[in-house]
Amino acid sequence: MGCTLVYSDAMAGYDLGAGHPLKPERFMLTVDLMRAYGLLAAEGGPVEVVAPGEPVSDDDLALVHDRAYIETVREASADPERFSWRTRRGIGPGDTPAAPGLHDAAALIAAGTATALQLALEGKGATRAFSVAGGLHHAHHDRAAGFCVYNDPAIAIMLALRERPGLRVAYLDIDAHHGNGVQEVFYDTPEVLTISLHESGRYLYPGTGREAETGAGAGTGFALNVPLPPFADGACYALAFDEVVAPALAAFAPDVLVAQCGADAHHADPLTHLGLTLADMRDLYGRIVRLAHEHCGGRLACTGGGGYGTYSVVPRAWTLLAARLAGVELPEELPAEWRERSGALGGEPAPLTLTGESPPPPSVEPEPLLEATQAAIRKVRHSSALLSSD
């Protein structure tokens, strides 16, 4: 079956500071774990690794981003000190600091996601591709936001639409944070369906993603948002998949599915308040693969995204995703050589198993969570022309 991993070590060519949550180690350790498990083709595994190609050009970035903003990012990369005391276009002290290599790394990550989508559409060999460093879904047209500089999922989709007129793309976002930047780009576009399952903006950045956000103009009805209550667990996500995601894809009939698979819905993530376990996440990944098979011929391009359990949670989650994309099962016991490296980088003992949980998920009664999720789903279905008639 197999899948393609789009990756290069050059994607890690940025450093936002020692205390910044968006560390490149998140995806570097993921690739290391895939390698330690023997998943990569170089070790005889089913996952072929391809390079992202050249960084996305300014002209291609401009499909999504303002040219003056692109120039600001270049300036921030060349002279970070100028941005050390004030913020310009979202870059400066705080969430998205200036740093050497920022433009080049972000443009290369965008190229990786564009390559993943292109591979899924071409269907030569595997129709499943994974841009592990991508998923930076908060970047806006004219400013950085939420750790995100260039909006690689939106850029990849825009490039695909330009090259294939009439293409229908479904974008599914399971990051704990609302996929606001991607939604904004395609809010009035009927060729792109955006679906976001996220912690309610009442409690979490960016504060958007309400059920009533359904699109505008020709795109009315082609944006779906399911704001989940804090501590929402696997049962809540399964309900949202069954009652929103699956019927929406069936009604929309996409040619390809793009899935942003941020790992910050895990219960131990330090920046969010959701309740998924690694076993839950493995189930969601399986659901995404099955939905792509049922509704768009298996054509599926996945990205990483958020997730700030840098040394233990994120590498395991995204390795589980790669295994699901490749159609293989992995041993529970983590490879000793990977545990040694992860522990050394993280400064604490690495987990022993692939899906083991320590500490356990929060103890929350499931009934109120399901009731709150069902209430959100009712609002979504009432507001959506795609769902209200099914």
C-alpha cells in the first residue's frame, strides 16, 4: 500500500528561541522514530521519502500572501534584531518572533505540502502523502499569527486549483486550534470545503471557528466548524466524524482530501485542554484514511501542525499517522535507540511504548462532553446546506 513522506532536514532551518513551543525537533524526532521502526524505504519499509523540491517562489506565495508581507518576512530573516523590540505584520516579540532562515524554511515547508498534494493527485504509486513539517494553518494574507509564517496548506491548495481547473478539494483540520487561516482563504470559494474540529474559541486561540461560520458569497455552506468542549475525548471526535465529517464529504464529493493532523488535541498537550489519547488519535487517522478511500479514490495529503509535547507525544502521534497511511501496524515497544535520543533531548526519560499514557487522561464524566458535542453538531447541521438536507 505504502505512502510518501515529504521531508528534508533543511525544513528545520529555523530557531524561534529556546523557550518557543514550535520546535523543529517535533518533526525531526518523528522522522527519527519512523526510521527506528524501519518504516522508511531506505530501511526496507513502506514509506518512500521524497525531497520537497525548491522553496515556493514569491509568485506562488502571493497566491495566498500579500507581497509586502512576503518582503517583511525576508527582512525578518535577514535582520532579526530589527524586529526584537516591536512587531511588524505579526512578526516580533511573542508568538512569531523574527529569526535567521525564517523565510527560507517557511517557503520550503510550503513546497513540501505542495509536493505532498501533487503526489496525492498524480496517484503514481501511493496516493497518500505526508508533509510532516507542514500544517501552519494560522498565517493570514498579510501577517503572521499563532507561530505560523506562510500558510502552507492554503498555498498547496491554491497551486493545485491553478493547475487543475475544476478541482474539488476537501480540507479537514483536526488540530486543537481552529484552522482560521485556511478558512479565510477559501471562505467564498465553492471548490474548497473546509472542515475544522477544534477546541471551542471560547477557551482557546484564535477565538474563531463558531458553528455559524459557514462561508460567504459563492462559498456559503462550504465552511464547517465543530467547536468542541474542553476535555472532549475520543467518543466526542467519533461523533463529529460520523455526523459531520463523513456526510459532508459524501455530499461534497471531493477529488482529494487534505488533512491537517495537529497533535495538540492530546490530553497532555501543554497549550490546549482536550482529552484525546494516542490510541484515540490512531483511530482518527484510520478514519481519515477510510474516508479518503470512500470519497476520493484514496487521494490523501496529510500535514503535521500543532502539538507541543515535543519529545514524547508528537513524534509518537505522527509516527502512528505514517503507519496508518502506509497500512501497517507497529510494535508497541519503542525502539531503544530512539528512546535514548528523545530522552537526551527532552531531559527526561522517554516513554516505553507507542501508545502508553503517563499521566492518564483527565477524569471527566463522558456524558456532559457528549451532550456538548452533540449540541454543537446540531447547530452545524442546522446551518449547513450540505448537511441539513441529508
